[in-house]
Amino acid sequence: MNRTLSFSILTALIVFLIGPFLIIVAASLSAGDTLAFPPQGLSLRWIVKVFTVESFRDSFIMSMILAVGGTFVALLLGVPAAYALSRYKLPFGEAVSTVVTLPIIVPGIIVGLALLRYLVVPFSFSIGVALFLAHTALVLPYTVRVVSSSFNNLRSDMEEAAVLLGATRLGAFFMVVLPNIRAGILAAFILGFVTSFNQVPVSLFLSGPGVRTLPIDMLSYMETTYDPSVAALSALLALMSIGIIFLAERFLGFSRYV
Amino acid sequence: MFQNRAEALALALPAAVFATVIFLVPVVIVLAEGFRSPAGWTFSAYTNFFSEPLNRLVLVRTFKLGIAVTVVSAIIGYAAAFAIVNLSASGKGRMIGLISLPLMISPVARTYAWIVILGRTGIVNQALQAVGLSDEPIRLLFTETAVFIGLLQLFLPLMILSLISALENMPKDAILAARVLGANWFQVFWKVILPLTREGLVVGGTLVFTGSLTAYITPAILGGSKVLMLETLLFQRVTVANDFVSASVIAFILIAMCFAANLLLKRLATARNKR
């Protein structure tokens, strides 16, 4: 392929993929009252406003709890399961791995609806708890997959040696296996965090008074208001994601695991 | 390999039970709801659903947009992946980074940007009016085109990344050999590149197609109630009309399409391994 052609293709591609996002950042720095590009004057007023909107603060905290807590629980469930799947001849191993990775295939909106109808309503679960369970189920497949590949890349004779040398199975896991898959677990955590934090469909039906994730809050805010504060919030969130990815890449070589 | 079955079960059971109780069972009940009536099992929910012209329109539109986004992203994807694999190692790494970056950014933020671009006072309308192509703002938002553009931008990176890895695994001299033997570029693509990168195309295509079918955010923001897709229709049926039966039918259609796409993927992947 000739150089000019390939250069123009890639430039157009980057403009299409990244350009809209830069426009959002520019629009969020506007001094005007409505969302516009080019921005009408420069100011940080909308960036500042984001921090003063109470519902954004509450839903941000909610989303953080779901993303950190849900991923943590998903790891507590997923790491042992991944270990069993890679190290043991598990009866019904195929069925187990299908069931834990299924939430990746089934659209999230259906999971949210199902939990609302058959967990929240009949058993009077609180919506917050259902939301937490839904996010955990959603992240579980990612943790199992990423951690499984770490286990599969780690030779099993190391832990067998540890056991032969007198360690208990549990001791061998914590002293030999875990330190070696640390990076994989951290990668799974970051992937799970980003997935949960950005997730919309699962949370659509699972929102109620005081219980709302940040993306859902943004969606409902933009329906009623046409000021640049959602743009400002979007820009801030993207900076957060980019920061996390940058750190992960820097310290882990994150891209190897995804 | 360890042999202790009880140990293995104890490790795997919590996750399996959790996924079954929190996810599998409720979803199955939701799906069953569409086949139930006071008189017993029935397909009447489905016949009712399909007799409604709006529902048929939405189903066809969702399918059409899914196919269109997949095909266009495959075409752009091949061109882009080609340009990228021919770059120097560091250039390649940087491009892959730039293409993966949007995947980590909130889809709400990414979709919102199109409102600024396509809105009544957006860049496109400003430009059209400045050049004199149009006297008044054209409605670009809340059209199928807007949803198409939004979906394409959302899912294109997945296609490009799959095709890059497929092209990298392809023997480099295959193209050269075909050229030396007299094939033109069209034949090279059709007879050499396409068969050799089929697996990457299928992986990318499945991700893009199922992603587009089950998109909620893009049609919600860029389509509104004018351009409903299956997920926005499902949400509307439940919130506006409390119509859980239609919701169950839509859920079944969505799941069936996702499973079909994934099965196809598995079939094609194993067909390749057997050869």
C-alpha cells in the first residue's frame, strides 16, 4: 500500500475515533450557557459545576462502590473457579465455565429486568443490593477469563514441588501461585472496574430513589438540560480512564492481558 | 493436574451457584414469561408482537443497522489494519494504543459528542450553512444515519483490532506470491487475504454485530423515540406500558440472535482448527 494513501486512511480514522472526543473536551471549556463548538469563550465554570451537582456526586460514589466492590467480589468468586478449571479435572467443568461466562453474551438490559422482576419485587431485596449483585455477575466472566489465562500460563509443577516439599495445598497457593499471578489479577480488576463503571443497560431498570449509577444519571440529566456540564463530566471521566490505563500500562504492560 | 474432586468442586461451586442464582434462573424465568398464558403454554405473545407494525419495523431496523455497521466496519477495518501492520513497530504500537483508547472511555461520553457535532447548531450544520449548501439547519440527530455513525464509532476499534491480529498471523509472502503469479489486487484480496484472515473477520464481525444489536446508549441518545432499536423498544415497553410480555419476546429475540452469532463463531473457529 502506498505511503500517502495509508497515511490519509489512518489520519481519517483517528479523526473519526478521537476527534469527537476532543470536541467534547473543547465544548466543556466553554464560557457560554449552551453546549456548542467552537466554545463561546474559555472558562472552567462547567468543570467546577460538575463537582457542585449533588446527584452527580451521589451517583459517582454509587458507581465507585459498584465498580470496586463488585469487581472485588467477582474476583473472590472468580479466582478459585478459574483455579479449579485450570488445575483440576472438574466434573461438569464445561458446564461450570459456560455458566460463569454466560453473562458476557446475554444483553445486560435483560439481566437488569430479570433481577428487578424476580429478586427485587418478590423477595423485597433493596435495589442497591440487586444492582451490586448484577454488576458482580457482569464482571465475573471477565475475571474468570483473564485469571484463567494467567493460571494456564503458569506451570503447575512449581506448586506441585511446593506440596512435595511439605507445604499444604493452601500454603502453596498463597506462597507460590498467588505472587505469580498478581499482574493477571490486577489486570482483571482494572478490566472489571472499567466494565462495571461504564455499564448502562444492566443498571437501567435497577434505579430508584437515591440509587442510581453515574452513567444513568448523566443520561437523565442530558434529557432535560442542554448545558455543557455533561460534556465536562464526560471529559473528566475520560481523563480518569486514560489515567488508569496509562498507569496500568506503565507498571504492568496491561495490554498483554486483554 | 490434581485429582481431588471435592476440592475442585468446593473451589468452583461458589461462582457457579452465584451465576446460576443471580443470573441464569431469573433470565430463564423472564424468557419463559413470553410463552405463558393463564391457559398454559402458548405462542400468542409472539404472534401479537409480530402483528404490530412498529415492532416489525424496529426488528428490521435493528437487524439492518447491525448488518450495515458490521459490513462498513469490515471494509474500513481491512484498509486501516493493512495500513497499520505495514507501519514500523513503534508506529504500530502507538496506533494500536490510539485505537484501543476509546474502548476504555464511557460510551455515554463518546456518544454525547455526536450531539455537539450533529445537533441543530452543531458543526456539520454550521459548515453546511457557511458554505451555502443549506439555508436552514438540517435534522441530523434522531435519524438512522446518526445512530449508524454512533454505532460505527463505538464498535469500529473492535473490528480493527481483530483484523490486525489476523493480518499479522498471515504469512507475509502470500500476497507477494499471488502478485508475482499475476493476480490483480482484487483477486489478491478475494482469494488470498480474505480466506487467510477469515477467523479474525469472524471474531471482529461477531463482536460488532452483537454489540450493535444490543446497543442501548447509542439509539437512546442519537435516535430517541423516533429511531427505536430493540433495546430502546424493550425499555419503552416496560417503563411506558408495563408490558412485560413484549419485553420477554424482545429479550428472547436478542438472546437468540446473540447466541446464533456466537455459535457461528465457534463453528467457524473449530472448522479452521480441524483443517
